[in-house]
Amino acid sequence: MEHLKNRVKNWFILWVSYLKGGFLGFLKAIYYLVSVLLDIIFSIFFLFEKGKSLKQEPKRILIVKIDQLGDVLLSTTLITAIKKKYPDAVIDYVVQESSLPVLKGNKGVSSIYTYYDISLLLRALLSGRKKLHTSMWEIFKENIGTLKTLRNNEYDVVINTRHSPPSSNILWKLIKPEVLISFDVSQRNFLADITVPYDIYNEEWKNLHKLLLPLGIKKEVLGSHFFNIAESVGTIVDTYIVITPTTFGNNRGWGIDKWRALVKEISKSGIHVYLAGVKNQEEKLNMIAHDINTVSVLTQLSIPELARLLLDAQYVIGIESFPTHLSIILKKQTYCLIDCKNFYLPTYSKRGLVRFKSMIPLVSHVIICDIRSNTVDDIIKKIHENSSNK
């Protein structure tokens, strides 16, 4: 009964979050409502198949993480935990093509496969994050080829790590693993052999670790890693900080004026500031950097170069985005500017209806700055306090 109560609660919160997203959000809410109703109806007919468990120690495991860069990066904590329990297990990943650099160099991963989720692909195209270099027909054929390969691999365990749409278990059931594990709120959850409760109010990496409970892995330790680091980033000054003030969402950070004020205050100390982003964010970054001599804009960095830039920085300031997630996983002192009302973050946000959820892990080297309550002076004060405590 408690399991069903948790599932309904999370479904309701996710549904209401879509309703708050304007006309497109309304359409998502209708789709999601129909999807949930189908899941509830079919769950009744599939109840007799539940309770399946592993017959032996898993030899081959597939982690499904068709998601954004930061989500894939965070999910690498599963590799560390699985390898500690089952050192001889072969771990494969299936991700979007754009996520390949996140996993490159990780010796815990044997093979990486790519799959293009159409809804995520369209979202990336519309936001300008991605350009289509091939036809949809070619993408369809590649997807079919990937699924055939995965099916031939005969996995003991497939772990579907996504909880919100698109998170359907249909494809991963079709590749015929011995056991399919997913969250209880994933789409077509009735197809999973084992479902684990998703807690919308928990840190995301801790939710991911719940997916390992059926494998007998109970200890929760953030073990995410990134190994694909460039040796250098061209001509860079010796002492600097990095600020990543832009993302593709307009609801994640400050306006240009506040960012300029923060950069000016930091620049008074004489330290060099690198504003990092991607090419189509260059105009905004240049507006922030305008007429400030100790500021440079970098928008042509590869992911390995970005990692090197962050790793060698004195500290990093950023919003909820991949560069900030990467800085945290690289164990850099990171000041994360986040709207704790729009993005739910445990201990910093009030429990209630959640429109968006923060992926930020609450570890010791992360300093949370709520942009609704923290001014530029507040953030400068936090920087000075943490510098003096080193």
C-alpha cells in the first residue's frame, strides 16, 4: 500500500509540474495523464509476473541513460558501486551520441552504444543544442541496429535509470534481459521485472543508487567520475576562476546586469575570469564581459578541454548545467547559483509541487547560492569566507 501511495504521489507531482509549463506543458500533461492511466490499467494484468529476481551473480549489465550530459555524468556513480560488488561484471552503457565524451576513458565501462530518442532529439534541435547531420530514416535504422546488438548481448541485468518521460521500458524489455530494473514511475513500469520507488524529494544520485538494491548493493556513496580530460587548453593564464552563467533554459539564472556586477566585484581582486559556454551563448557572454579587462570569453571548448579548464581553476561559479555538474564531480570548490523555488533541492527548497528538480549533489565542496535570496554581495561574502577557511 505504501509503495502504491508513493507512486501516485510522484505521478501527481510530475503531472502538475507539466501543467505549469504553458501551452506545451499542458500538452505534455495530457500525454502524461494518458500514459499513467495506461500504466495503471496494464499493471493489473502484469502483477502475476512481478517478483522475478536474479538466479545468479550478474555477469553482464546494461545501464540505460539516454539523457542529458549532466545526468549521464552523475549516473557513473553506478559503475563504481557495481564494480565494487561485482568486480568481474561487464558493464555496458547506452546513451545519446552527444554523451559519448562523458564516458570516454572510464575503464569500468566495456562497451558504449548510442540510441537516439526522438523526443529528446527534437527538444535539442528546437533549443539549438544540436544540429541534425543525417536523415530521420538513417537515425531509425541506427536505432534498430543498436537494439539488435543489445539483444544479442544477452544481458543478465538491464537498468533503466530514467524516471520521467521519455522513460518507457518497452525497448529494454524487447532486448530480453534476464531481469529489467526501473523506477516505479517510469513509463510502462509494468514491463519491468523489478521496480524501485522513486523519491522526488531525494537527491538524484541517491535515487540512482536505489536501482542497485535488487543487486544486493545497499551502501550509498557518490562515486561519479570523469576521466576524459585534455592535457591543456591553449593559452591560459596561471591563476584564474571559471564562471558558467548561461544555459539553454531561461529560468535557471540571473540576468546580464547581475552577472556583470558579480564579475566586476570578483575582478577587483585582480584574478582573471574565464566565462565559459557554447558558441550560440557567445553574445550573452560578451555582454557580461564588456569593458572588463580581466575577463575572457571561451565558447569553442571541447568537453575534455572544459574539464581541464575547470580542474585548474581556483574555484568555479555556475548555474544548474553540465559545466557545474562536471566541476562538482572533478571535486572543485563550486558555487552553484540556483533558483531553489523553481528547482527543488533537498534542505534548500520547500516540499510541495515540484516544477523542476535539481541534479546538484550536496557534497562538502558545493556552496549553494539561492538566486532569489542571495545578492551579489552575499555571494562575494561567501567566496571570501570560504577562501579564508582554506
